[in-house]
Amino acid sequence: ELNHKLQILINNIKKEPKTKITYFLPDDKKDGGTYLTTISRIRKIDEYKRTILMKNDVLIPINQVIRIEGEIFNGY
């Protein structure tokens, strides 16, 4: 499902869809981490580096994405 949603975002990147992404941010100093959610328009999806850059300057590694929602998928 995530791969399908990523493909939809890639195909519609010029529309700058407003998107809500939940992802896991590992802790650098110990096991575990934090789940974060950001809502913004997507600036760029780098398929080579496997990252999503949001308009609010949040850079999200694709392999840490847990959930993708947004207006392009019929709302949140």
C-alpha cells in the first residue's frame, strides 16, 4: 500500500499535493526512537536517495515511512 501511495505522489508531484506522513525517527544514542507526523506539501521525492523532501524542509527517509495520507488520496 505504501509503495502504491508513493507512486501516486511521484506521478502527481507537480500538483504539490498536501500530504500527511507518519514516520519513525530512530534515536541516535539508544535503542528505540519516536514516531513523528508532518503535514505539508511535497517538494521532491528522490527515488535514488529514497527520501521525501517536504515544503516545510522536513526530510524523510522512505524506509522509515509508516503511513501516508493526503488530499490526493481522498482526504485524511
